[in-house]
Amino acid sequence: MGRKTEITNLLANLPRLGAGLAYREPFRDELLQKQSEVDFVEIIGDHYLDAPPERMDELVLLGEHFTLIPHFTNLSLGSAEEIDPVYVEKITSLIKRLSPPWWSEHIGYTRAGGMTLGHPAPLPFTKESVDVMTRNIVTVRRAIATPLILENICSPLLWPGAELAEPAFISEVLTSGGCGLLLDVTNLLTHATNLGGSPEDFLAELPLDRVVQVHFSGGHETNGRLVESHAQPVSEAVWKLLDAVVARAPVRCICLERDDNFPPLPEVLWQVERARAIGRQHRRWN
Amino acid sequence: MELALQQKLVARLATDREFREKFFADPAGVAASEGLTVAAESFAQIHPEQVRQLARVLRRRRLAVVGIHLPLTRKALGERFADLFRNYAVSPPPGKQPFEDALGFAAFLEQHAAEKGLDPQWAPSIARYEAAELEATWLRRRLLVRCFPHAIKQLAALLTAGEVPPGSYQRSTTAVWWRTAASSRLKHWLG
């Protein structure tokens, strides 16, 4: 099967979800009352592994009201060490339980030498890294049939000895792993700008036909550098980039992330509504 | 194997302040001592400021997660929560799960308060109370009892309402968490 056919099949089977929110505990009480304003909820899957019963009750409750998309951070698909089989078993079980249309992880690594970083670190843009990612993705896909999409990360560190440009590296990983792209537009803007490049140029080099989901969030500027803190309202630069992506990519959903400095939920939901309108404007959903 | 060693080195550089400074004093030498062969020389080209920025990014993410796990402590300490976290997060996060970092930070706060003091004086009690709740929840304790020298119930209510009350709030408090079985729901009593 050719690459184009494979992508077409992948996307054709995925539902158009609309605009949603990444679930965080401070939103818990208000979110259920605002069900009609959120088309889906993304959960951090790691927070429900080995979770106590009361935590799983929360997941059941969310699942009764929303389509849930699990997003993971600690699978560490970029780890050159062997992928953790126990962790794979646990996420397989959670994904089976949720039965989501797709699930997501990052292009990076969080485990190395017995350390768990808690947030993805960058990979060297080399053929060896592509091979490592591919090997680990194949292992995971043997256990989990649900489509996997991978997120671009934002990192100030560039490893020495790159063999590929970053967009080409991302493209290679997605192609060889048979994955969709979770495009984080705030990561893209922050990353490209801080490295002295153009977000638009970076975007132009990405395989936009593989975009399934988009993340967006607010950040701030410190000492002339952008910081994707997920702690502020979304900037106009991010809105502009989001619009450009939705205009060009077959986006199935857009998800707002807010991780800190939590305002009342209505202050977050107007941003979800604006994202929903962008999707409508570009006919990604009704 | 070389990539695994490189990843381990970058992970240590991004999370261990002491190791980071040692590395930048002699990048090629430290890379070689960590077992790198082919890449030892190229690692000498890593930009120190980029590594420090990566360390800040990872620390900021840890701070956000720990803040969600210790919400009352964060309110009690205000901006000092982040300042103190910076002093705590000079080494890799303990354990594999997010709550373990919060437990580590709560223990750090208690030690800091004992050695250097912490204002408000009841803040370490709030941190210890939240840490006990995390322990009872995530480690699925069947029975956990903690005593505090401060009025936890009253302080928790005020902090939840957005107030950081002045005053000492000295009053003995006992907190109990229990489950009838490991698979049953957690119960809590505070008096």
C-alpha cells in the first residue's frame, strides 16, 4: 500500500471531534457543568496508570460525559534502551478500556539510565534515532491497534551531529512508524522562533497531510525568549499559526492545553470556542 | 548502545546541577568517563546555555505538576513555592510517577523549615498534610494517621477560598485516611 493510500485510510476512519480541552484537576468541578461547550477531553493517560479507585471513578465520570483522548508522556518512544514492557501493558489496558479513536505520545524520550524526566527531552536528528523510534513504535503497535499520533516537542537544546533537518526527521519518524501527527502549534512557534528560524518555514516542511490533532496553548516571553508555559491566554501569533494549520491540514480536532495559573473555566472556554470557529471556517467540522 | 549512553548523559545534564557544572568544566573528559567513545568529542560542542535552558524547561514542567499535587501549599507559599522548588529540583525527579516528585518536595520543605524556618509557620504542616493525602491516595494505604500542630481544617478552607490568613493557627489536629480494602475508596477524617 502506498504512503498516500495509507494516510488516506488512516484519516478516513478517524472522526471529526471539534474543539476540546486537556483535562486538569482544577477544572474538575466546573467542566461537567459546561459539557456542551467542550467537544472532547484529552486526558494525561499516565495519571491513570496504577491509579487508586477514586481516581478511576473520575475517569469513568469524564468518560460518561465526553469522548476521551489519552495522551501519554512517559512511554519514551525515543529511548534507545528497551521500551518498558510493563508500561506498555498498562497503557494497552487503559486504551482498551477507553476505546478512543486514537492516542498520542511525543517524539522524544523521557527515560534514560534509570531516570524518568517527566517531560520529553529532544532526540538527535539522526538515522539512528529514526530507527530507535521506529523499533519502539512497532513494538507498541503490536500491542495496541488504535491509531497512534505523535507530538512535536519544543526544546532549546540541539544535539550535535544532526544528519537531518528537524522537519525531515519528524516526517521520517511518522512515515516509518505509520503514525499521524499531533501538531502542537505553540511548541512549533516557540521552538522555531527561539532557534532563530521562521515558524512558517518550519510548518511548510512538515507532512501536514498527517495532522490529526492540534495542541495550542499560551506562553510568555522572558529575556527575549518565548516560553511555552501553558499558563497564559493564547497569543495572537499562536492563533494565526493555528488558523494557517487548520486551513491546510486535515485536522480532526483542536485541543487547548492549560497547565498552570488556572483561571475560572469560562476564561479558558472562550478560547476553545474560538478554535472551534476556526475549524468551522475551514470546514473541518460543522 | 552509544545512543543510550548519550541520552543518559543529556538526561543527567538537564536534571543534575552539580553534574552539569562538572561537565562544562571538561565536556570531552566527562563524556568519556560516562562511557561515550565516538560521541565524546562531539559532546564537547553542546552549548552550555542550551543545556541550562533545557534544564529550566524540565524544571518548570515539574513545578507545574507538583503545584497541582500540592495546591494548598502553593497557595500558602505564593511565589516562594517556585523559588523553593528551584532549590529542591537540582537533581533528577525521584521515582517514576508525578506524585513522587510532590512527596519529595514536601519532604524538602519540611527539612528547609526545620533548618531555616518558613513563613507562614503553618506552611510545613499544610505541605505535610497534602503529602499524607497523596501517600494515602497513590500508595493505597489501608490506614494512615498524621498529627499536626496547626488547625489544618480551618487553614485548608481559607486557602481553598483564596485567602492566606495571618496568624499562627496553633491547634493540634489529627488526620486519618483509611480504606477497608486496597480496592475500596479512600475515606478521610480530619479533627
